[in-house]
Amino acid sequence: MSENEQVNQNPEKDPENWVTGDEPITGPQESYLNTLAQEAGEEVPSDLTKAQASEMIDKLQGETGRG
């Protein structure tokens, strides 16, 4: 099987479907998100959930060229 034909054995779930998505943001997420937000000139809300933080990280990675 070629590299292009390999099946993704660990597909990513949409953060909205995470079982723990409504839990508070984790320390590593908060740290990385603050770094990205500083580079993008944006503010990070203080009450984000894990899922919301993940979505904001994805957005800011696109804006900053990281990721």
C-alpha cells in the first residue's frame, strides 16, 4: 500500500463531539493559546472549554502560519 492509500487509523473528532469538550481548558492548551493569541494580536476569553480552546487554536494557527 502506498503512503497515499493508507487509511487514517486515528481520525480527529470534531471538538463539538468530544466527551470531555465541556471541561475547562487544560494548562497546555491555555499556554499555547496565549502564545498564538499574542502573535495574532487577539484576546483569549478566560472561561474557555477544552473544545472551544481547540477551535480557537486551529483558527489562530491559520492566522499565524503555525501548525
